[in-house]
Amino acid sequence: MEYYWICLWSVLGLGLCVPDDEHYTLHLKPLNFDKALEACLPASFLTKVASMEEAMKILKVIANMPSTEGTFEFWVGLRKEKLDCVKNDTPLKGFKWTVDSSSDTKLDQWKSLPKPTCTVIHCVFLSGEFNGTEIVNWGFVPSTCKTNRPFICKQRDGKMPFMDQCLTPHILEARSLRPDPNNPHKLDLECSSGQLFKLTCSAMTLKWKRDDGSAIDGICASCKAGYVRDGSGNCVDNDECRGQPCKGQCVNTEGSYLCKCRDKNGNLQDEGSVSCNELPVATFTPEGSDTYLVQDHTPTSKPTIQDGSIEIVDKSGEQAKIFIPVLIAVMTLVVLVVVVLATVKCCLRRRSQKLAMKTTEKMAIKRAEASKEKYSLENTNEKEAT
């Protein structure tokens, strides 16, 4: 069988290769997980260890290292994303191979089980111990992805189409990532924000890019306060003034906005200033206009009385519309009160007149009866005298 060497011995001890049916490269220079993923591209990928047969081949490569003392740790292509949950009842515990986003494995060899979580990103390294003649106590160990460690790359099949060699992109805050049904060279990305993007795999770098050729770094990440993503996925300033958040003039700024008003002299002032607080509420600025409309702040004139009539002098149409109905209501109430008082007074006067008439009649009757009695007495006395 013919073998191919995929790298050369490094005098600095940074790489080690062995000929095999499937070629593996040990990179002894420590890198974090993401950097290790990139370092394997484009001819290789961070290795899978999906079977005991494959594990034995990798351990054989490790055993051939110049220095075989103590323990070893190598990144392998196994990771759990932020929104995925640890599943200790499955062989890969909820982790997936980065090369194809699959969970296929015939190997359940964990040296340390991952802690249950659905919110933390974890990566896996292969750990073991040398006992002088063989490797013992080896298996997978979950870890933070930021730690620098040596890593193992596996050579890609030269007959594999480049699209199949593109690693499934690791995108934070991605809701879904699916193959484009109309184009096998593209992916449809939907971010958790609802934005949609087309991704294309580069045949030169075997990396995914946006359709416009720009990188996909942070494509779904939330923008900082005051910024939103445009159609290309870039964070741009959000024009808050479109929502008319101010009582007066709204001035959009980079990442924020300011509320302004014009004082009595027409000068621009902060909306919270004393000059602004003395003014009526301003109207909103028409879109596309450079002139900011503010209600007329001329004091309203008081009503003047001329020839018994009331004349309203008001330079503010809005204030007059409010003042006139109020004045009419007050005048109506006054008229009602006067009418009620006049009616009560009239009733009391009539009652007094009736009482006076009755008293006069009674007195007249008493006088008539008294006169009649006096007359009768005088007649009686005359008769007796005669």
C-alpha cells in the first residue's frame, strides 16, 4: 500500500506526522479551540474520534512522540454549543463533531463527564497517561474552549468535493442553519433576531462567507445599544428620532439622540432646561423638514368687557378654543344661579304678602265684632234708662 506524508518533522517540535491509511498530525504548539480549528484548514480538520479503531490509530501516533512521560492533552473536534444541553444518557453527551455537526459515534470513552448545562459552550480534549510501554486511563474531557492546548488534525480525503470539506460554521445567536435547497454551495442562516443571510463556502479557504464576500464573524451577534443591523448584517446607527421620542426637536447622534427645544428667542436649548420648561409642548418636526415647529408662547390676553358684551382677545387659536367653552359654561352657571335666587325671592315675597293680608283680615273682623258688641251694649243701657 502506498502512503503519503502530510507534513515534515519540525526542528522546533511543533508538529509530528506518521504515514497511515488516514493521516493524523499532532500540533504541539498550544492554541485555543477556535484557533486550532482554523490551524487545521484547509487540507485537514480537527479530528473526529468516532470509533475504537480510530482512537487506537490516534493513540499510536501519540505514543510515537519523542517525549512520552506523564499525561497528555490534545483538542479533538468535539464541541457543545451555547443553546445545546448536556445529555449524559447519550454517547457524546450532547456534543457534536465540528467537521459535520453530527453526533455519530461508536465510542463512549469519557474520562470526565460534563456537568449538566444548556447555557455554556464546552469543547473536548483527549487526555491520557503514559505508563512506560502503553497509554492508559485515556478518554474525553470537557473543558472551556479558551484554554490553549496541543491539537490533532486529520487529513481530508483528496477526492472529497470542497463543499463537503467546509466546516459547518459556528455562529452565536443563530436560530437555524440549513442548506439552500436551490444551491448546494450555499447555506441559509436565520439569526435569533429574525434576520436572514446567505452563506457561501470559499473553494480557496474552505471557509464560509456572506454573499457579498465579507466575513461571517459576529453576523448574528446583538449590536450594542443604539445600533441595529442593516441588510448586510453590519451594526449601524439606529435613528431613534423616527419614533418621535421627544416633546420638541429630536437630534439623532451616533448611538443615541438628544431632545431639544427653541426658547422665546428662537435659540436651541436642551429639553430639560428651564427655558424649555417655560414653553408649551412643542409639535413634532415633519419628516424631511429643517424647521422645527413650536407652539406660539405669547401670553393669552384677558377678556375685556365693552358695552355689556364680552370680547375674547386671544392670539392662540388652540387656547381660545379651550377658553371659550369654559367661559360659556361659567356664564350659564351664573345665569342659572341668578334665576334660582330670583325665583326663591319672588316666592318668599308672595308668601309674605299672603300672610300680611290674612293678618289684616283677622284684625278687621275683630274690630267689626268689637264695634257690634259696643253698639249692642249701648242700646241695652238706653232701654234700662227709660
